[in-house]
Amino acid sequence: MTYPKGYSGGGRTSKGGSSDEVEHMIGRRVEKMTPVFIIGFILCWAATAGGVYVGVTVYPWAYPLPSGLYALSVLTVIEALGFFFIMKISKEKLGYA
């Protein structure tokens, strides 16, 4: 692995770097960002629910309650699947670490 200047392995001749060097180079590791993903999912769902609420209350002729509830349930499933895949990918082990 090629590192930018200042991130070398300290005289090592091996090609791979340690996990600490990679973390130092790229910043916070994605495995440690679970709270950010959870908060992001909650905010995404709240925005969806808020949009449905506004559509049902402000524009009831164009967005009746049954349609709004259906949209909220479908979008909740889509967001939950996205959250599931984000968590799955973020917990995968890397080949070089």
C-alpha cells in the first residue's frame, strides 16, 4: 500500500501497513461510526414522517391520509433496508487490516 508523505511505516520494507497507520491516514474508521449511522437513520425517518405529515395536513386534497400512511410505510421499509445494508457493510472486515 502506498502512503502519502509522512505516513510511512518507519523504515519497514513490507508492502502493507498496520491498521493504526491506515486509521491515522484516513481518519476515524467506519467501524466506529455506528452512532452516526443510527442518528442519521432517525433523522432521515423523522424528515420522511414530517414530509408526510405536511402533505396530509396542508394538502389533504392531493395527499389523503390513507395515501400518506401507505407512503410512510413504504418509505420506512426502504429506509430500513438502506440502514441494514449500511450497518452490514460497515461491520465487514477489511483484507489488509
